[in-house]
Amino acid sequence: MKKFFLKIFQFSFFCVFIYLLMIFIWGSFFNSKISKNLNYKPGSNGHLFTRIREIEKYKNIDILFVGSSHAYRSFDPRIFQKHGINIFNLGSSSQTPLQTKLLLERYLYKINPKLIVYEVYPATFESDGVESAIDFISNSKFNIDLIKMAFKINHLKVYNTMIFRMISELTGEFSNFKESLVRGKDLYIPGGYVERIDTLKNYYQHDHNLKWNINKASRSEFESCLQLIRGHSIKCLLIQTPIRNDFYSSHCNNEEIDHYFRNKALYINFNNSPEMLDTSYFYDEHHLNKTGVFVFNELFIKQIDKIKLLNGTKSSKD
């Protein structure tokens, strides 16, 4: 019987070794585009690699932004600085509330913002979190919280990417990586903003029965984020950044979504702002370009000044 269990142990060890070896070979020598269940991508869209390293320099800021690409593509630190407001943008691609909570737990105490602006694009609340988890595993600093996140997502691609990231840590590959501030049409601006200049040229037809769906897991993590913020006695503002009006109006449950967020915290939906209806302000259906960001940021600053969310900070009236 002992020999039987010994053989099982030896065979299991051999299988694990082969599995790890195959992940190393596949991740090292094959393009992630042909890999269905492994997608390690340091320096991917959104500049999370650079943003995570830059935030170490910040503390006691006026506003911390969290949320999806609608956060890091919508708030330009240079515009806020002209109004005497210091910000940092911790948005990331397809960031779900699970990843938002991870970031808040890591950095909230250290940077100590006066106000947290939580961008709540409804589509991220229906995501399974796999894309954002892979982004974090590939670009964020390695910590036990990444492993906990992987177990919560519970997806083979996330596990494989995590294993390859751990291997890259051991080999030193990750520590030698450097990210360019320019990626295609994107330019990273210090403070966490990613600038895009071009304008949408193709127009889309939409079914007017589209519906946003907030899944149970996202709802739970989101409400946990709000409890965490309140526990630090920090003001919180929930916002929807502007998206193309034809895309927004194609969804039939916008009022229901507004009702949900309005009942959780102070909330502003900027899709209801007439100033943001110009289609030339967008480079795709739901992201602002550089021109749109300028118009939106000025509107946003006036709004937070009006409701006095940053008392004692130089504002748009000065």
C-alpha cells in the first residue's frame, strides 16, 4: 500500500512539473493571441504597469480616481492642476469592483485623498473580471492579494497567467521590463491619464433594447468598496462619464441603473449633460478623445465646486 501511494505521489509530482514546464514554454515562445488559456501581457493597453509604479510618489492628494478605462481616459491631471487640484488616476482596463477593492486596500491609506471619484461604467459590473485580472497579474506589483483575486475569479486563464507571472518573477524577466509611454495612438501622462487625440469616424447601429446587467459578485464587491471608503472617512462620488449619446440611449434600463447607484452614494451621471452630446468628443462609442476630455473636465470641476466636495481647495471660481 505504501508503494502504491508513493507511486501516486511521484506521478502527481511529475504531472505538476510537466504542467509548469509547458506553461513556461508556451508563455515564453508562443504569441498570446494563439493561446486560449494563457495571456501574460506586461505593458498592455492602459499603462497599468507605469501607473502602479508612479503612484508610489503620491500622498495626501485632493482626488483619487478609480474605475475602468473611462476613468484613466477621462481625467487629465494637467487640467486639474490649473485649478489647483492635485489628482491621481488609478483607473485600469475593464476594472471591476474586485480590482477596485484590491487597489483601495493597497493604496488608500498611503495616498490619503480628500475625495474618491469612483467611475461606475455599468458594463464593467456585468464582467466576469478575467480581462482585468490578467491585466493586474501582468502589470501590477506581485503580492498575496493577486493570488486571492485569482481564486475569486476562478478561471483557468487567470490561474495559468498567475503561474507564468510567478515563474517570470523567479527568472527576473519581469524586473527587467520597461514600458513605453507611447503605445499606438495612446500617450501616458504623469498622474495616470492616457491621452487619445483621434475622433470616431465609423458610426454604429444599435438595437434599442440593450440592457445593462449588474451581476451579484460585482454588486457585493462594489458595496464592499464603499464600506472600505467610508471606514477611512473619505468622501466618495460615483459618476458615469459621458459616452456617445446614441450608444447610451440604446439601453432601456438607464433609469434603473441610476436608481441603484444613487441609493449607494452621491452620484452624477454626466450622460445627462447637454454639454457632452457632440459626437466629435469621442474616439469610439464610449471613450472621450483629448478635446472631449478638456470640455468634460471643466464641466466636472465646476460641478464638484458647486456641491463643495473639495472645501479649502482652489477651484474653478478662483
